Amino acid sequence: MSIAASADKDMTRATALVYASYGRPTEVLRVLKHTLQPPADDSVQVQFLAAPINPADINQIEGVYPLKPPMTSQLYSSSPFSFASSLPPTSSTSALSDTSDHQHPAVAVAGNEGVAKVIKVGAKVGHIFRVGDWVVMGSSGLGTWRSHGNFKASALTKVRSVEKMTDGGDSSSLDVVQLATLTVNPCTAYRMLRDFRTLSPGDYIIQNGANSGVGEAVIQFAKPLNVKTINIIRNRPGHEQVAERLRQLGATHILTDDQLGKPETKELVKSWTQKNEIKLGFNCVGGKPTTEMARLLSKNAHLITYGAMSRQPLILPASLQIFKNIHASGFWLSAWDDQHAPEERQEMIDHVLDAMRQGQFAQINCSKNQWSATTSDTVALEDRLLEAVKTASSSEHGKQVFVME
Amino acid sequence: MSIAASADKDMTRATALVYASYGRPTEVLRVLKHTLQPPADDSVQVQFLAAPINPADINQIEGVYPLKPPMTSQLYSSSPFSFASSLPPTSSTSALSDTSDHQHPAVAVAGNEGVAKVIKVGAKVGHIFRVGDWVVMGSSGLGTWRSHGNFKASALTKVRSVEKMTDGGDSSSLDVVQLATLTVNPCTAYRMLRDFRTLSPGDYIIQNGANSGVGEAVIQFAKPLNVKTINIIRNRPGHEQVAERLRQLGATHILTDDQLGKPETKELVKSWTQKNEIKLGFNCVGGKPTTEMARLLSKNAHLITYGAMSRQPLILPASLQIFKNIHASGFWLSAWDDQHAPEERQEMIDHVLDAMRQGQFAQINCSKNQWSATTSDTVALEDRLLEAVKTASSSEHGKQVFVME
């Protein structure tokens, strides 16, 4: 008993939202209560502060996202554990990892983005992280919907140094939600504005889904560059408030999607841009409205697709490509991360953090969902968390964020 | 009378296919018989040897092509002239140039591509051209469907020097049809293979409309580079002969369009390419079959659209752009010509000519239509020429070429 008691002191009680098979998130996600071993020499243990529910997280759980996190039972096979409710039966053909057995089916921790605080540091990485540092994930697929986790130091990026905090040098007004949603949307906006065209003051960009997380970040990055934005939102009840919020963020012009394709809209846009060019288009919608948006681009412009909320493909008349020389590419931050050195990623994160510290970014429009790390009632916790996931799957509400306490 | 007789000696009797308003080519085209003044100091007079009927020529006459040649009556207002049949009535709103009057409506000479022989040289351009030189057009919109014409020397590109011919140094086997069809299809293929991806031996490209003029040129340029081609043709009667011809040109593999989108085709293509990449796709068709072709491209590939024979747009699933990083661009040689120096164009033409001289290019599949430059029966000439234009508008036949005699 004394050995167990002593071991217990080093163990951390944790909860995580996991799934053992792909499917509808509310059907396959379960709260797993388990205990974490101390971190290995090359790792740190973190306590999550906040993690958003992004559309890609949902697609990943459904099994329709190209990045599939490895399923494993290592997370909990060496510790006491309990599932809040029993896992759904998986088909006999589902691939289980080698480490799983009947009692410990292989699972993946959901979620890709989040901010966490370092609470334990492995023997060999004390020169990189200190207890109290804040970190974000260095890549996708690590699993962020959990109260605590052990991660290799090399998999994390520091966003707030405990040293500077104690020195008063990092008295940032950034809250956990801004930091938790830093690595996907603002970084996507940052790269799309930089990597395809050189923009000068007075140049225009046009984007649909302008009130998406990326869309709002685009507006806020463009503003201090004096790059003008034409922002397309859906014409539905409340669109006036959406437009007003975007204007406050710095949007230059707003169009509703039903205005696209009309001759008077073409004239209107011309009257806005005058002799300036619309050099970039950002598309997260697809379908015919995006074709109409593409027709508003200037000659030689680049149209970047980073999403397809309408689940419709991009439709480009040949004349737009041949005679107007419109280029069409995609952007996926995960691929960018894979193809660039960690130093380049750190540089990007630092630029985004600087912009945030300088107050260029408004609070994001979100609903916070409390994740009680210490609760013993995991059934109630599971109900609450799955409710947030369900809400996030409907586009009628703002972003849902787990806030761990 | 003696003055007129003396002037007549300097005049050249010419015929041209012209139009005064946009419409169906067989309805708006007329043979215009006129006489040409001697060339101005900065110009040369040429006698056309051959000129093809390209799809873009048809679209231009229909008024649906972005390049619209200037309409003018300068061509014939100072000379005796006659139209083989009367011009169709034009609406009162049709724009006529300043130089036109009731008797001399402004017209455009049809045709954009062709090869011609220099027969008179202006006083100031004797250092550039000699009588007997062969030339092609330096840009689009100059009007090539005519027996003779005066052109500024700067508007022409030399393809065969009379000096070298006399020295026996240009004993080329190139015939007039190859030279007449040099500046559009082979140059388009040449640029598309060079300007988007660096290709190494073993790399693959995939293209639809593989038996088009550009398609055949792509095959023949790719072969000596040891770049492999996957060629898509339509499954219709006679496709076996088409496939056989393409194989003789050097096509690596052939697919018919009905094979696209089938899982076994994907496997087949994988078995062909092994670990090599399909880095480029060339599209002159559009619509769903092109989407299926795009799915066969390797990651990071570039899809170039240079035509839309199906009159359908390009349809690209967002996943192909976001997760496979497929880029889509257009290519239009006229824009390339506008954006590059004449020296660069000359260099390209010389490369293409070299390839032709080295026997890399087979004769193109075409029907020759005789254009009797000296006939006095312009009505019969008009009938014959319009029959060729009509045949060219149907895709069932090979390319139609005017051969002037």
C-alpha cells in the first residue's frame, strides 16, 4: 500500500474525450478517466487550459479527414481507468493497434488545437521548458480535448514564458481562448496573405465565409497593411449584426452572397476598387457563389481554397483561367507545417502573437464550455462535453471552446 | 491611262476572307477582291502559302473570343474592289471604324495563323527581310485568310531565310502546312511543358483531347525528353485508329474518356507510373471527365487548362486543392506573346523549328483546301472556302488548312 501511495503522488488524474471507431462524434466520443505516468525524459506533462472545437476535428472523428491520429491504448493501459459510458461496439474489421487488447481497446484523443500549461518537465528537456510555460501544439493529430497529457518537448511550441511572466515582461492581455485558437485560423490567414501574392497598400482581396475564424483573422491582418477587404457573408437573419462586427474588425466592404452574379454588384465593386486590383480571393465555401466571386477577381489573381462549407466543388469557367489568367490553389496549414522547419513555424507563431499583443485582434466570437478536470461525475461531464460538440456541428452558433478548470 | 497602267504594275491583286459583323462564319464571311498598294517603308508585302482554320478563328468571327481584330476599310478603300456576294446587313448599332463609309464598310480579315513568302520589301526594312524569306505572324489578330497582305516588318517572324535556302543550308523537309500551324499548337505545347513544372526523365504528364493539335505536339515534345504521357481520347467509332496514330507519335499510354473515374483505371495508372509522379495535366475539354483526370494527378501537380471543347467549366473538389495541393492555371499563348520580348518569341520559334527539322514532328492530320489566288471567279472561290470553314466547325474531321496557289 505504501508503494501505491507513493506512486500515486507522481500520478496525475486526467480526463480525455476519446473514440475507438469513426462515426458521428456524439455517438463515438467517450470520456476516459485515467491516470498519467510522469513524463519521459524527452517529454513534458501539461495541463490544458482551453481547446476549441474546429470543423476539422469533427471531420477527423467522422473518419473523413486525411489526417488520422494513431489509435493506441498506451494512454491508459498501465493505469486505473474508467469510461463514463461504454464504448460503442466496433466492427470486427476495424483496425486495432498492437498494444490494444479486449480490455484496453485502442483509442484516439480528439481535438487538434489548444493551449496548455507545463506542469512537469522531463529530465532532458529542462533547458527548453520550465514549469509554468504555456504551449500550443506543434502539429495536428496530438489530441487536445483532455485535461492533461504527456507530450514530447519537440511536439510543442512555447507561447508564453514563465520567466517573462515572473519578470513582468509578458504582461500580455491575451486570454486562453485567443491562445487556444492561435495555430489554425490566424496562422492560415497569415500564410494565405503572404505566400501567394505580394500585397501593397491599396490592393484588394475578396473572401467568402468572411465571418469564419480565418475570415475574421484575414480582415484583422489586412487592416494594418492597408490592404482592403471585400467580405462576403450569407444573407440570413442577423446578417446586419455580422456585417457590423466585421466592420468593427476593419472590413472595408461587405457583400451578401445573394448579391453575387448581379451586374450591379460588378459595377459596385468597380466603384469601390477604382484602379486598384483584387489580387487574391479566399474561398471556404465552394459552389456557384464562389464562381461568381472568382469573376470579380482582377486579371492574374490567385484564388485560394481552404474550405468547402457548402460541400460543393470549385467551378471555374475555362475563360477565367485562359483569358483572365486566374490561378486556383488550395491551402492546408498541416501540409505547410510538415514542409517547413520548426523555426519557421515558431517565427510565424511569434508574428501572430505580436499582432495579438499589439491589440490587432478582437476577442473571438465563442461560447466557453467548462471542462471540470477534477470532477468525479464523469457521466455528467460527458453529457456536457458532447452537448458542446453537438452545438459546434451546427453552423448556427459561434465557435465552441472547451475551457479546462 | 499610262499613269494608271504604270501604277497597276506596282499593284497586287489579292483576295481575302473578311467580315463586317460578328456571326456564324458561313453567314458573315465574304471573299473581298481588291488590290494592294506597295508596302510602306517599314513594311513588307507577303504572299500567303498556307493558313489553318483553328477553333479560335471561328470563335473570333462569332465575336466570342476576347481578341477582336480592328475593323477597318483601309485595306480596300483606295483600290478597285468587289465582294463575291453582298455583305449581310449589319445593325445600325454596330461599331464601324472612322475610315469606313457607306460604300466601304469596315471589315476584318479572318484567320490568325499562317505562313507567307515575302514578295516586296519596304525601303527601311531591307536589313531585316529579303524577297523570298518565309515568315509567320508575330501575334494574333493580323488576318491570315488572304492571298496577299502588307504587314509591318516588326509584326512578322522569319522561319526560313532565302539566303540559307540559296546556300543549301536550310534544306528543310518542312512543308507549308507544318510551318503554317507552327505558332499556335506546337508553341502552346512547348510552353506548357516548360513554364509550370521542371520535368525530368521518367516523369509523367496526363492530358485529355490528346489527338488535338496541341495534344499531338505535347506527345512529340515529351518523347525525346523521356517524359511519359498518358493520353485521353474519346471513346467513339475509330478511336482505335486514333490511338494507333498517337502511339506512333510516341504516346506512352492511351485511355478512353469512359475509363475515367473507374477504380480499375486508377489501379491501371498506378501500375503504369509505379513510383513516378504525374506532375502535369493538360486540359482542353472541361466538365466531369476532367475532374476525374485531375484525381489521377500526383500530389502538388499542376493542371493547365488551354481549352474547353465540351464547353463545360473545370470542376475541382476542394479536397484536391486543399489536401492534394493540385494547382489549376490557364494558358493562353496570345497573352504569353504580349508579355514577352520578340527575342524570346523568336527563341521559342527557333526551338520548335529545330525540333521539326530533326524530324521529331509527324505531318499533321489535315485536309488541304486550295485557295486559287489568281482566279477571277470569286463566287466559286467563296463557296469553296466557306465549305472548308463549315467542315472545320464540325469536330468530326481533321484540321482544315487553306493552301494558297
